[in-house]
Amino acid sequence: MCGIVGAVSKSNIVPMLIDGLKRLEYRGYDSAGVAIVRDNEIERKVNVGRVADLEADIDFDRFKASTGIAHTRWATHGGVTRDNAHPHISQNNVAVVHNGIIENHHELREELMSKGYSFYSQTDTEVIVNKVDDFINHGDDLLAAVQKTIKLLKGAYALGVICLSEPGRMIGARSRSPLLVGVKPGEAYLGSDMSALIAVTNKFMVLEDGDIVDINQGQVTIYNNQDQLVERDVKTSSLSANAIELGDYHHYMQKEIFEPGQAIADTLEGRISANSVLEQSFGHDAAEIFDRVEAVQIIACGTSFYSGLVARNWFEKFGVRCDVEIATEFSSRAHVVPANALVLTISQSGETIDTLTALDKAKQQGYRYSLTICNAAESSLVRASDLVFMTHAGPEIGVASTKAFTTQLAALLLLAIVLGRRKLLDQTTEAELVNELRSLPGKVEQALSQDKEIQKLATRFVDKNHALFLGRGLHFPIALEGALKLKEISYIHAEAYPAGELKHGPLALVDSQMPVIAVAPNNDLLEKIKSNIQEVRARGGQLIVFADQESGMDADAGIEVIKVAPVDDTISPIIYVIPLQLLAYHVAVIKGTDIDKPRNLAKSVTVE
Ligand code: F6R
């Protein structure tokens, strides 16, 4: 949610800032802007729309500087207008980029107005830039002015700040929103994540909550929230600039739907032996903690929440008590905390503020241990958790999550196995499951080979405004995920129901205009879902069924069957989600939507 990039160098940083913004654009794409310290002014260029629109407005021969900040926005306070676009500027003296929300901006605005400051935007950010300017006017240097300002802020922020009177200096600060410092001899950068900086450096430091960084002529100094000097480790990012290139694909989402074979193989690598799961892959203290765990509470949002819903089936089948809740709902109520409970967060980005807040709440309420399954090393969730299991999906750029989901499921099955072996899971079953997990990359390729068939099917959705997804048991969350993908990128209203619930209400929606997508693998619920499919057919619903080749289901009037290669029941959700991702993708291609950046959404949701 909003992307920040900043640079202090000896050479011109404008091309780097624009490149960084393009790489961060998945975080927010309502408007974009850049501010540089140049001659006797801070010059600012902003535009609504995409980074490409901003770039088209810049005269690169003239607009040059060695210090600058840039931003791509996902609107929170104030509409999508040029005035609301960042960087924000005060008295041609200070410029600020901000990610997060300042809750007490009204009070600060009134106080600044009483001092004669006027405001041109509706953003909460403008109070920050004016407050920094106010302190500078009272004699503070840039660092002291930012230190004093952030002590007044309530809410969440990552900031990059520059000022006219100190060219070659940039201050960064963070509280509950991510910010990294990229380093290179004589140069330093700020970035919301490493994708922004990887083209210029792979060395970086992670700012901790409350940290302020002073980048002065390439020298980097960090202070904690007590204004004490602190050291933060310089790390090496494993991200490669190419990993975020599109290659031959048309969209990142398409690329990412096609990547899970490798991503799952990477996620399993070093985590399984011939017959068992290696539990030390969950961390040093994992065995000791897992021996005590009596219950698991999963907290997550969106697609990550749905992977938790699938996993609950595995945990409970193996004898491990498990609850799953949407993070914001978890935070909204009191809990009876089971003894020795493990709170498990699942997140692609590791920066979803709702999940972070729920984790805080869980700790306060007495959950004893925490584990995160996450795709972003060095993220806030990773740092806030006792145990960490990294999915190795690689960068996911498309806003709609795809390969992160499949790798989360693989990771969750590994966890269910290591906890389950302390309860009902025997060694033989564990060995069988490990074998099935190992076979996953090949099965993923089989599922992907149906791409063309699914592309044809997608034409049926072009004139549809609604769709119903049905699943049962392990596959109800897959139906939920299929519906979420379709609505996110094609803007077709899609709802998922447990198939057995159809007759309790949603059947009233079914007519010849309603596509009904059923996930019907060959398991002990097959006969039941077949009955539900008949209920739909009897009412003229247009059925598309994803079924096992051996399920005995064939195409007929009003029913299209996509046959999925046989797969073991436990791992089947990881395979069945792939055709649903492909379906959503192809429908969106036909509808001509902005697939990688669907309207109103952003990849990393760092505001509450
Ligand atoms: C859906 C999607 C979102 C995310 C959700 C959680 O395609 O991308 O629903 O799954 O915002 O994000 P993470 O996993 O980063 O915590």
C-alpha cells in the first residue's frame, strides 16, 4: 500500500527513482510523484494514474539531481488527484513521502493552521511535511525536525524526507509500515521493499519499528525510538533483478500461475527427507515448542486466510485442534485462549497490518507461541514471530495472489504433519504424504496443461455479472479462492458456498443465466456434491465442473466437465486451485481489465 523510494548519490538519481517506482507500482497505483533538490528549489512532479504517465511528463535532460524521493500512491485520505499525490511539499523547503495513516492529523492540522500554515491537499501526510518545516524554521536541522515530528504522530508511517537547506541529506523513519535502507559505497537509498532497490544494490538494512535513518552525503546513521545510535545488520538480498521481469508472459499474474511447480519444489527443498518432514525447518526451537502445542489458531487475510481454511482440515484430521479466523475479526473480539496454543499467521507480504495487529492482540491475550508462514524474509511478521517458515515462492508482483497460495498450502501441510505426528499421524502415512508432496511439481504441470481448454471456457463469462462457486470439505476454501480470484480481476460478482448449503438459500439465485462452478474431486464427498450438481441442473443453472478423470462425470446439456488428472485427496486442493486461477485470468483477459493492478486494490495492505 503505497511505495516509497528515495536516493542520495553523487550522480543523477532520477532514472533510478522512476525505475524503483515501476518496480513498486504493485503496492499502489492511483498516482505517482517525485521530488528532487535542485538548484534553489525543491522541484516536484506528480501525476494521477500510472508511473508511466509520470515518466512521460518528465524532461529527463533537465530534471536531474543527486537527492530525491518518489512515491506511488494507494489513496486513503483524499481522492485520487494531483494535489493529493505525494511527495508533499512545504514552503518550497521540505518534501515528504509517506506510507501509512496518521490518526491525529486533524489536531495537527488545526495547530499548524493557527500558526499560519495553509493546506493544498486532503491528505494526512501534509501535516507531517508542514510540521517538519515548522521545526526547521525554529532552528532545527532536518534530522532533529523529523525526530521531533514523529514523536507527535499517532498511527502508522514509513517516511522519506528531504529539504532544500540540506541537499545531500535524506531522513527515513518507520513505525508499523515497512522501510528498508539500501547501501552502496558513497550512496544510500530508501525503499518500501527490496524490489525497488535491487537494480542498484543488493545490500540493505531493515529499519526496526521506531527507527530513524539519517542518510547524509551517503553516510548512514540509524537511531532508535529513544534517539540512541543503533547498528542494524547489513544483509544481502537474494532477489535478482530478473526475478521481477515479465519475460515472455503477458501479465505477472499469468507468469505466477505458471510458476508454482518450481515454487513448491523450492519450498520443499531441504525441508523433507526420504520419508519424513524435517521439523527443524520451522526454526531452532521448533521441536521444543511443538512438543507443548495443544492447539493452533490461524490468523490471516484474503487468500492467505483461505489457505488457513484448507489447513484446518489437515490439522484436525491429524488430531490437532485448529481454529481459523480473519485477522480483523480476530482483533475485534475477546478470546478464550486454549492452553499452550500456537498462533499461526500466514502472509505473502509479511506486512499486512491487519495480520500484524491480530498477532499483537493474540500475544496480549495470552497465546503462548507464534509461528508465521511467510514469503517475505525480513518482513514485520517474520520479525514479530517466535518461529518462521519461509515459503520460497519468489516475488509475487500480480496483485491477485496465486503462487503464494499454493506454496502456503505446501508449507501448511508440512506443519500439519510435524504437529500431527505428535497426535494421530503414523509414520507410514507421513511417508506417503511426503511422497505425495514430492510429486506435486509434476502434478502442477499436468494441471497447467489444461490452459487452452480453460481459455475456451472463459468466453462463457464475458456477458455474465454473477457466478456461484461450490465446494465441500477441503475444497470449499478452494471454491472461495476461485470466487475471490474471479471478482478481483474480472470484476464479476462471485460468491462461494459450501455445496451442501445451496438448498438453504443460494439456490434461489440459480437460473439459466447463472454460471455455477463446482469443484468435485474424487473423494468421499463426491456423491454428495453430485447431488448438489443435480439440484443446480434441475433449475437450469449453467454448470462448469472441475472433476477427477475417474469421477464418472461427463459433459452433458448444461454441464461442462473439466477433467483433472487423479490426485491424492490430501494434496488435491493444491492442484484444484490452479484451473480456477487460470479461469479467472482468462476471463479477465477477455474483459480487458488491468489484470496485474485491479482497480481499488493494492498488493501489500499496510493500512488498517
Ligand atoms: C487476493 C489477495 C489478498 C491477500 C491479502 C493478504 O488475491 O492477494 O486477499 O491475500 O491481502 O495478504 P498477505 O498474504 O500479504 O498478508
